[in-house]
Amino acid sequence: MDLPLKNRPDLRAHALLLGDRLDLRAFKIADCLATTPLTMGVGAEGGIAVLFRYGVVVLFGVDDADEARFVDTLKPLLTNPYPMPEIEELEIHCGRSAIGVQSGAVSLDDVTLEKLQIIADALSKNLVLTLYEKKVAGEFDKIEPLAQELATDGKVSADSRKLLSKIGRMLLIQHRMVGRAEIGDRPETLWDFPHLEGLYAGLEDEYELKERQSALDRKLGLISDTAQTLADVWDNKQLHRLEWYVIGLILFEIVISLYELADKFLR
């Protein structure tokens, strides 16, 4: 496909993670340049937007005014929009002799729709990882004092509901990374254009997508296991307390029975 962007020597890719989910069903296929991923023209200068259902839009060659107007049109389609979106930028140099990624910039021999889709896929996954890395770091900060309390005092002050809530949040992050963003999967564009494997591999290395996903998976597992252990300790504590209540009730009934027997004998 011949693109107006083809004639530009340099492009700016601007990626935004706007919310938890973006409803792409509102867009008509006839108005799109491609559907996997959804790609459409933006602005009068021939800019392009690539949209992902996990809340990311990546814009190529779109000026600030057109970008602001386009993002406004997306707001009604967002689930849980973020007050401050995650943002990533990338410089694209066109008309180079070889395709490659170096020093935070991409060099292309020419601009094609499929190459922009590959770049958009890598940028979108980088944004999702950045967001969840921040969330997981926050959970680490919250759960560390609880583990320290268990190690020092042998008890847990938080209740099981809060701990199970932490486990739920970790499972939700894993679901979004695997089910929605499909961070570990290759872009669908590569199935039709396998010669662009090198471009994606360069971007994957530049943003360390595999390494960061593996590290995030390990942290998610550690937090979930820790929270589950703490929840089990809390439940056992409650169970022991309940057992003492039952023993107390049994002793109370025995005392009452002895009192009644003694009363009968005294009569």
C-alpha cells in the first residue's frame, strides 16, 4: 500500500496506553487501512494510528493537534481510562540502506504499513510492561512489611480478605498480559511478512520484552505465593482461635452440668 508517510525522511512514533481496554468494534472495517491490528489514517497529513484492544494507540506522523482530537474520539470507547496515560516515543529514520534498531531509533529502507504495524506492536507491549512493572513494584512494597512481620513476630496483622485481594490483583495482571496484550506472542503481521522478523527481533531486544516479561512473571508468582502463605497463616490463626472457643464452650457446659448435679445431691 502506498502511504503518504513514505515520502518523509523522518517520522515520530508516539504510543499511548490510555486505559484497561479499547472497544475496537465501534470502527467500521471500510474506514480502516488494516484490521490485524486495526490501522487507520489520522489527520490531513497522512498520519497513521494503530489501535490495540488492551488500551494502546500508536500514532505515526501525526501532529499534536490531530493527535489530541483523535484521542478525544477514543475516550468514549475506553474502559477505565487512566488519568495519566503511559507514553513512549520512538524516532524512525527512513531511506536508509538497511533495516535496524540502534540507540533508541529505528532505521528503515522504506515505509510500509506492515513495518509500522510491527513497530506499533513492540511499542504497545513495552507500554503494557512498563505499567505492570510499576504496579507490581507497588505490591512488593506493600507485602514486604507483612512478610517481615511474620519473620520477626511470627504473626500476621492483615486479614485474609486483604491478602486474597492481593492474589486476585496479581492474577488479573497475568490475565491481561497473557490474554489481552499477548506479550509473549509474535505479531500476527509476521505470519504474512516473515521477512520482517529481523525488525521485530531488533525491537524486542531494544525494549527487552522477553526478559522483562520473565522477570515480571517471577515477581507475580512470588507475590502470589507470599500472599497465599500469609493468608494460610491467618486462616490457621483464626482456626486455632475457633478451636479455643469450642473448648471454652465445652468446659462451660461441663461446669453447668456439674453445678446441676451438685444441686440435685444437695437437695
